[in-house]
Amino acid sequence: MSLFMSLLILGIVVMTALVALIGQRRAPIEEDETDPDYHTLRSDYQSGMGGGSMRTWKVPKDPDAYARFFVPKGKK
């Protein structure tokens, strides 16, 4: 293996380790406790090259209120 390829692989390994270390030490997103009747759920997707998305849902803590989300509009 050439010197260039060895340095390239070493650089990729070092960058991957740095990204993992920074992501691990990052402070978690603050919970929104302004509404005690809801949970805040977060879905985070990263494609690897700068793409991705983060989505947040507020879900009622009450099981009956949560179940009402799944009842069709005409059946309520």
C-alpha cells in the first residue's frame, strides 16, 4: 500500500473518531417541560455527508388521549 493511501486511511479513521467523540460529548437537547401533559419524542436521521433531518413530536402522556389519535375522524 502506498504512503498516500496509508495517510488517507489514517485521516479517515481520525476524522471518524473525532466526529464520534464530539457527538458523544454534545449536550442533549433540552426537554420542553412547559406542558406536563405531553412527552417530547425526537427522531434524528443523518445520511453521513451533511444530509439528514430531525423531527420532534409532542405526544400526550394520557393513554386514552394518545389512542384517540388513531381513531378515524368519522368514528369519534
